[in-house]
Amino acid sequence: MRVALASLLDINRALEDGDTSVLALSGGVEGLADALASSTSAGLSSSAVVDDALLARREMYGTNKIEEEPAASFFALFWEASYGDLTMRILLVAAAVSLVVGTLEDNKLGWIEGFAIFLAVFIVAMVTATNDYIQERQFKKLNDVKQSFSVKVLRGGEEVSILVFDVVVGDVVVLERDDAVPADGILIHGDSILLDTSQLNGESVETRVHPGAPFLQSGTRISQGFGTMLVTAVGEHTLWGETLALLSKGNPEPKTPLQRKLHKLATDIGKAGFVFAIIVFLVLTISFLIKESQTKDGVEADTHTFSEILEFIIIAITIVVVAVPEGLPLAVTISLAYSMSKMYKDNNLVRRLVACETMGGATQICSDKTGTLTQNKMLVAAGWYFGASYVDPAIGPPSAADFGITPAARSYVTLLAEGIAVNSSATLHAAPAEPAQGEADAEAGAAPVPGVTIIGSKTEGALLLYAGTNLGTHYGPLRAAADFRKRFSFSPIKKRMSAIVRKPTGGFRLHMKGAAEIVLGIAQYTFGASGEAELITPSKRAELEALIGELGSMGLRVLALGYADYEHDTPEWDGDDEPDDVPLILLALAAIADPVRPEVPTAVGECMDAGITVRMVTGDNVLTASHIARECGILGDGDVAIEGSVFRNMPREEVLEILPRLRVIARCSPKDKNVLVNMLREQGEVVAVTGDGSNDAPALKDADVGLSMGIMGTRLAIDASDIVILDDNFKSIVNAVVWGRGVFDNIRKFLQFQLTVNVVALSLALVAAVGQRGIPLKAVQLLWVNLIMDTMAALALGTEVPTRDLLRRAPYGRDIALISPVMWRNIIGQSVVQLAILIPLLFAGESLLNLDTSANPQDLIYLETLIFNIFVMLQVFNEINARKVNNEWNVFEGFFTNAIFVGVIIITLILQVFLVQVGGRITNTTQLTAIEWLVCIAIGLISLPAGALIRLIPVSSGTTDAQSTRIGERTADDDRVPPTPGSDDDDSGIPPAPLPPTTRPVNLPPTSVVRPLPPSVLPSLPRPIHAPTLPNHLAHHTPATEMCSASGSYSGSAVDDGDLPYTHNDSTDHLPAGDVEDTVPLAFAPVEPPLP
């Protein structure tokens, strides 16, 4: 490494200003790469990527990470918990005064009460700070995961995937459409690269990157094209790094709507507590002054009087401390943090806290198909090849031997293999025994063939597997030898892509691949059995359209491949738009199977039970989409499946009319998805939407919850989303609903518990003051109750694990009240029961227990100890009642499996015993006998049967079990979820019936056409497909592992994987490992196909 960091930064600044001369002085990008001990064609060498070499490189040039503001220390959190709140500061001041006055009044024991308050505040602050410390570090850990994404680089001549944090200066990064530029760098090779710089400057103008303007800046995004770049600065040394570092500091997570609601509720409760405190203080003070004036000639301003009034002040302040439910925001934080960590284990990476709670209220889920509802393990199963149809997936597509050994057959195989190889970017690798560190989950690249991993588009991977196993042709040499003239990346608008190569015999060849009906519409000829181009007649076109429809009705995705030869270069190839007027010769229709995930039908059924409508929005044609939707249980009789072109042109009134029954939008564009999301939200729905392409970003942002795909999602889609589905699995989305509902329920549980404690404690203090019964609960005791309520109960109730039963309730919607009628009934009922026990003990306890509190102060302490102990026991057992807030009867369900809850209860009881038995003067208690403890516990247990009796009181639940007015409502007997194939419930052995053939939305007027295909597309439907079989057509030919090169790394350009209108970060175009200008002509047999 012969280049200093300062020199690299100077080069970057010069290039940003448009001065490329400084790069020329360094020998161009090749010379600069050499000086960095790298290579423009192979990247860092194998010796340069060992740990010691990478460490030395990072020490010299920095790491690719923006240092965040250090997390708050434990001491800072402790200080905030003990001195950050105004009421706590006042209480500390009052405790200090009490300490001084008490010592002056009684120099032996007078200090105890003041010290006890200090001790109580210290314990509360320690517990709160410990909780905050744990939660902050948990959030930081999840935030690190949230900011991480994979980057493709060349190392040792191989294309590998590493984490963005592992990128170093000298790396050669492979860039594709929709990729985020991970560091500052210089273009090595590229084709039609447009850079989206809106994140840097807020402007939507795109910047073209080319040899005359080769600088790529971190923080931008590739909006079009593909290429490779040499990394010249990382992390805080990038031009964007300094700004990004500032943005990453001092920006705490904004409060969620639930947190804001709870903050307002806490403020209102605090105000009520303040009023109670004032009343209690005034009543106690006035009563004391009257009593003093009656027993003496007047009130003397001595230390005794001052001490008593000070005690009243402390009690009033303590009431405020108890009344202010600091535990509410703590409970939200604990519940959200706990749910976030558990959701991560369920393959849900929460990027924004608001999504945790909002997901629980979702009433609509608009889901992609590929990889989410299906397995994304694709295999060519049928199609049309060399002029013949192959429609039986059990037999599979043809092999090269099936075409014969004629020159025309050999030419056909060569053309088809070449088109598959050069017009794609996916690569096949031998599957490693264990995933390497930093690589994506093994499932991300899992292929339907054992021993093979697909990197990139799974659709293209299926074609590469077909070329290798059936055509006997490895894609690697063809792609590496291709002399590219131009490549057009996949267009979500045109639904196709092309690659133009120079022919070894002169001239050019264009290879096209895309949606079957689109490419067929362009094609003018077919490759005939004689090797001659045959004109596509109207009858032939109708026949092929019918075949596309037939294959689509079987649930297969159909792609078309074709080519066109040119004698001369064409100026229109220099533009960014793929030409439309192409003399295309149709080569093949490849029908690709992608089986439904076996768990999806059950998950969809759970959504139906939960009152959630599931809709499919996909880029596939309407027949394929409808078949899969029926298999998933999304589409039923009477439901509507429609194409995007029809949807976007329908009047709004007609769309609203079919909206309750609309289940599938096929050939759906990102704009269609965005329109659907906003229309549903206008109807009051809470909408969750999935997306994986950059064009999905508007819909992801506009939805109540945006769900991006962790495997297939682009960086822009992930950044726009609220939750990342790490395994792209619909079941994980349902899990997110469960956790979201669990968060809301946990907050309600805590709220129900705390309000009961507040009502009882404040009412008891007020009744005692008005009834001149003194102060039944002392300041230290109230602070202990505050600790039970705010911290320990928040921990116990905030970490309750949700059950699948939550999916049997209707969504709580957008504007549901925090406190339901059921909760109010429970709060009021428990408060009445507890006060009915405590108030008689307060007023009649002296006579019931044969005590003389006026003559014997120890009797008064004994009575107050019993009141305090029974009060705490009532709260402890009512905490078990609080576990249920929806009229459930079994409050012990899941109790013994919740280690945190049981632990909190046990710790509370142990500490209560310690306080009473050992506290003495500090806690104003006296020791109790074992019998007395059993009596207190028995009285506390009354909370449990009382709770059962209270639940007998009829009251509205505040929510409905079925929302008949919601968009997409289904009745309880609407059983359209088929059993999972192969499951115990599937005793029929017959797959679900396919969608009836129709060209119109079900139950719509005949003029509302679903898709613009002629009736010939709709033949009688064959049996549907549940899974691609590997049997016959992969049981022979080239072994799968032989299709992977020794290095396992080739690359090119791609068609969209999955839903065709959407683009993916691993499915768009990028360059091969070598220099485009230095590649050699295609190495295939020189059998010239005919010109049209």
C-alpha cells in the first residue's frame, strides 16, 4: 500500500469537483488499484484478506463505520433516575430536612426516617437505572443489526458477499441497480450508471457516472445500470461520513403513538395525585393544628410542630411520587425492547419502535408473492422449446438430446444456452458446509438442487440450472467470454431486459428475456425445427398465448427468451432505453415452478381468524397469481383477481365497490400498490404492506407498517420500511402481528394493575386523613409500593409472552381507547374489594385486635404494619389478575412458564418479608409471627376469587370479535384455507381446485376486463402444481455441482427475480469480473442461426 490516506482524500475531493487529472497522475484507476495492492479485475488478493492484512489496512485507512455517540453510562442513568425528576428532587430535599430536624429532636433515633427515605430513593433509582442500562444496550445491539447490509466484492478473483462494515479501502465493489454505494470510490467499469444523490442533497436529479465523471460517493444509490468500483475511502473519511456522523448523534428514537398516549395519561394521573396530595396535606395540617391548640394554650413553633408539618409535606410529596406513574413509559420501553428482541428471533428486525405496536392493530396485509408466500426455490418445470410444448411438470422440460443431433438442434441449444448465460447475473456456487461469517442466511441462496447455492436472482438461477443439467452447458465460460456491446438492465415498466454481444463472425446479437406476453408481443419469428426463422402467424401467436395461459393457470411463472441478429451497430443502443422495435426470434417459453411455503395456508388462515384481510400484489400474470392465491387460501369463490392495468384505469367508485372482495392484483406496478395502500387507509384500515424493490419505497412509507424483505429487498426498500422480514416468509409477518398485539395487551395489563394500586393507595390516604386516622402508609412504605408498581410490575407484565390465541381476536384498530370497559370494571371492582378490606381495618382494627393505639405506640405500629402488609399482598395477587385484560377466566394460563413473572412475584414477597421483619424504625414496621403472615397472605389471596366474581359482571369488551363493516370482512364460516399439502389435515390427497377460467373479475360486469389477453389464452385447466419435482429431468445430465466453477463466481445481467415489476438488489445487472473491453469473443460452435 503505497498511497497515504491524505492523498486518497485529495483525489476524492478533486474528482468530486470534476477534476480527473489528479487520477491520471496516479496512473488511472488501474494504477491507483495497484498502489493500493489491489486489482481492478480480481480485487484484493487472497493474502490481502487475511485477518492481519485487513487489520493493517483498517488501521491505515479506517473502518467502514460511523462511530456513534457513546451510550449513557450507568452512573448517568442512575443520576437521571434519582435526580432527574422534579418530584424526586423535592423528596430528597424534604428527606434532608427531615434528617436534620429529626436529629435535632432525637439525636439517637431521629435520623432514621430521613435516612430511610434516602435509602428508598436510592433503591428505586438503582432498579430503574439497571433496567434502563439493560434496555439501552439491547436497543444498541439491535440498531447495529439494523444498519448492517451485505455488499458484493471481488476478493481473490471471486465474487463474495460481505457485511458493509467489512468493506476496506482497495476493495472492488460490484454495484447493481438499487444498491447503496457503501463507500467512496472510483468507477472501474460500468454501463448506463445513474446515481441517485437525493439523500445527499435532497434533489431528485440523477447524476450519470462514466469515465469522465467516475466518482461514486457513499450515501448515494445506483438507480440504473451496473458496474464495479474501487473503494478509496470508508467510514468517517468519506465525504458524506462527517455529515452522517453528525446525523447519527443526538437523535433518540421518537416516541411512538402509544408512548405519547401513555405520557398524557400519566400526566393526567399525576395531576389528580397532586390534587389528592394537597387535600391530604391540608387535612392533616389543619387537624394537627386544631389538636395542638386544644391540648395546649396555643400552637408553639417548636421542633416538634415543625417536624410534624414536615412529615405531612413528605407524605404529600410521596403521594405525588406514587401517583405519578413513571412506570408507564418504563413498561412501554421494557415491552417494546423485549418484543423487539423476541421478534428478531422470529425473523422480524424492527427498525422503528412504532411498528411493534402498530402491527398489532393491522387490519390489512398486502403481500408480495415470490419468496413471501412461495419458497423462492425455483426450477424450470415445463414450457415451449424448439417448437414443441412440454406441459407435464412431472416429466420436466426437455434436454439437449430431446432436440436431436441436427445442425439446427445444435444451433438452438447454443443460442438458448448463450442467451441464458449472458443475459443474467446470477451465479451458482457449491453450497458450503457451513455459512461463512458475514454471509446471509443459508436459506437466502438455497437452490432446489442439493449441493448448489444461488447467488442473485432465483429465477435466473433456475435457468442456469436448466442450462447446466438439461442443455449440458456451463454458463461460466460463455459469460466470461462475452464481448458486450451494451446491456439494458431489467425495467419494471417494460418487464424485460436485454444484452447485446459482438458475434465472433462479425455483427451483433441481442438476447432478450422477460415476461412471456411482453416478449411474445415483440417477437416476429420463432426458431423453426429446420433452423430457419418462421414468421409468427396470428394462429401461431394465439397458440402460444394459449400455452402461456395454460402454464400460468398451473401456477407457473412463464418467461420468454429470444434473440435478434444485426449486421451493423445501431445508434439507439447508446441510449438508456431498451429498443422496442426488434426483429426478435422467439427461442423458448420457460415455465418456472415456485412452490407455496407449506406453512403459508395455515398462516393465512390465522390472519382470517384474526380479522385481517390478506391481499396478494404481484408482478406475475393474473392466472399464475390466482392459482397461487387459491393455494394459499387468499382467493375464494366470489373474490376478485384483477390486473394492474385494469385496476389503475378503473373509476374510483368502481374500485371502492370491489375493494371488499379484491384479493389479487396481478402485474401490479409499485404505483398500483401505493394507490391500493392509500385507498385502504382512507377507509380507516390499518395497512401493512410488503415490498422488496426500490420502487416500493413510497408504498412502504405510506403504509401504517412497511415490511421489507431481508433476502430479496433492495437497500432503499429496507430503509423505507419499519420492519425487515429477515427470511422473506409470510409466517414471520403473522408472528409480527402476534407480538404487536402482545405489546398492546402488556401495556394494558400494566395499566390495569397500576391504576388499581393508585386508586386504592390515594383513596386510603384521603379517607384516613379526612377520618383523622393519621397516616396508614408511611413515606418509606409508599416508596416501596411505588417500586413494586413502577419497576417490578413493569418488568413482570411488560414481558408477558403472547400466545397464538391473540389471533382469534379482531384487530384493535386505529383509535381504540387505552382503557377498555372491561379494564374499568376490573379496576373499580378490585379497588372496591381492597378498600372494603383496608378501611374497616383502619377504623375498627383497634377494637377487633384488642389494641390501644393511643396509650401504646407499639400497638399503632403493629396495626399500621398489618395494613401495609395486607395492602401489599392484595397488590401482589392482583398482579396475577392483571395478566388478563380481555375477560379471560384462567389467569394462571402461562403463569408457571413465565420465569420473569414468577421471579418478580417471589422477589417481591421476599423483599416484603425483609422490610417488615428487619426494617423496624426505618420502615415503621414491627415483626409479625408466622400465623400473622399466613393471615395477611390469605387476605391478599382474596384478590383472586374477587377477580373471578368481578369478571361475572357483564360489560362491553370495547372491541368486537368480528368487524362486519371492515374492508374485506369474512364470515366465521368462510373456510377457504386449504389444508397444507402433505399435512395431517390433508386427507383428500387432492390439491385445491384452480381458479375458474375467466377474463373478468368475479362478479363484475362483463365490461370490466381483468387482463388484455384473447380468449385463446384460456384452455381447459390442467391439474395444479404444489411443488416442483426434481425427478426425471434432473436425475441425469450434468451433476449440479459441476455447474459451479472452481471459484464459484461469474456474473452478468439479470431479470427481476420474483414479482416482475419490482427490482431487487441481487437481481439486476452488473459486470463480469474482467474488463469489458478485454474480453474475448464467444466461444461456441460457429453454427449461424438464420437472420429473419
